[in-house]
Amino acid sequence: MAVMADQTIFSDYLARLQRANLPRWTDLPQFDLYMDQVVQFVNDIVVPLGLGELTATMVNNYVKKGVIHAPEKKKYQRGQVANILIIAMLKPVFALDTIAAGINYQLRNRQAAQAYDAFILAFIGAVQQVNSDFTGEVTINKVNREDTVNIQSAMVNLAINAVLEKLLVEMMAKAVAPLPLTPKAKKKAAKA
């Protein structure tokens, strides 16, 4: 009986993920937003996914750390809102520095709209893949539908994969991050 309840909870969550409304660039607000509007907009998207709530304090910290540009006249532009949304989606798994490095790398040689839409489409694709994998007979990362009957087994396999994937992303972020300036290079840059 408990297994059936576990499966129902899991199936309901998969269905909720499938219904998630992840905005494309053109769906982001066309006008600048105040802090409370940004927080509300982002929370309306991430909370139904089961991700933690965004707070104004968190956004202020992103600005202080230089991950998000400071608002102009207390208003956030579309690109800032997009980055805050991406951070809110990745923050449960990755450190802020890793997320910032990833955002910066994705913005190399392409427009913010293109990079943002690529992220959102990849996320939507991953949700659809997971939903398909757990409702069909397909196997993903050595976990198939029958394994979900035994959520314990699936949980272990997915947790291990999550850790390995996190480690790989962090290594990639380090590999593409700009090298820190040596003291000699800092002096040279200061003179320029």
C-alpha cells in the first residue's frame, strides 16, 4: 500500500513538472521590474517546480557579488530577470560562483536571448525526457519504469548520477573560467 502511495506522489510530481510554465525570452516581462515584482515573477515559476523560494535578500546578494548587474533606478531589466531565474533554478544544486561562470560562458559570442532560450529549451527537453522515461519503458541512467516501483533503488541511482553530473559541471565551469591575473598582470592592467 505504501509503494502505491509513493508511486502516486512521484507520478503527480512528474505531471507537475510537465505542466511547468517556463518562459522563453519573448515571454519575459517587456518592461523593467521592481524588486518585489522580480521576486514574485520568479517565484511563480520556480515554486511549482519544487525549488526554493527566491527572496529580495538573495537578489541583493547576487548584485553585491557581481553576478547580477545592479538595477537602474531600482528596476531590473529583462536580461537581469532572466539571469535571476536561471540562478533560482540552478541554486539548489550549484554554488553561485559556478552558476555565474556558466552564465558568463553561455553568453560568449551570442545574444542573451539566444543563451537564455537555449537554457529554457534544454530544461523543458530534460523534463519531457524524464517524464517519458518514468512513464514509458525507456531506460535513463540505468533507471527504468520498473525501478520506480522500488523508489529506493531509483533514488540511489539518480542521486549518484546527480552528484557525478554536478562534479562534471563544476569542472567544466572551472575549465572555461578566465584565469586569475598574476600580480604582474594586475600591475600592467592598472597602468593601462
